[in-house]
Amino acid sequence: MKIGQLSQKIGLSTYTIRYYEKIGLLQQPQKNDSGHRVYTHKDVELINWVSCLKKSGMSLERIKEYAQAFWGDENAKLEQLLDLHLEKLKSQQLDLEHYIEVTVHKLQKLRST
């Protein structure tokens, strides 16, 4: 798959994909006879997951650790990183639930006056 196809498939710009290559999140892709980057299924899998991790608040530094473990098939490290991230997400979820509850209560008070 070429970079333009990858960009359309996953919804990231070609610039972002190249940036991820530059900082080491993606391995340098193979190139075809025309010199165009060619991405594998494994590249697509990782970049989709990188996008998810980034959107859910994981730092780029931690995502780099994840990518290195992914390319190295270090499942124990992947599990450790995801366990830590899941705990952070659960904590954020509890915080959000509290903020929602407080906001609903405040709105109820405002509407009852």
C-alpha cells in the first residue's frame, strides 16, 4: 500500500505518517521500483493503534516505547505499557464521571430557581 492509500485508509495526513517514520514510530518502509513507500499490513496495524493511543492521551515518548516493543515482538513489554495506559484511562473515566455528576447537579440547581 502506498502512502496516499494508507493516509486515506487510516485518516492521517501523509505529513503525519512521514513524521511518525522520522521519529521512529514506524520502521522505514520498503520502496517499490518507482521509489514510492510501500506499507505492509503490520505497518497499518501499528499506525492505527498509534493513532488510538495518541487520541487517548498516551505521550509520544510512551508510544515510541510501544512501537519499539511492537517491532521487537516484545509482548510482555506491550502488555505492561497497555496495563499502565488502561489504569490511567480508568482513572480519567472516574474523574469524568465525577465532573459530569457535579455539572448535572449544578444545572439542576440553576433550573430549579
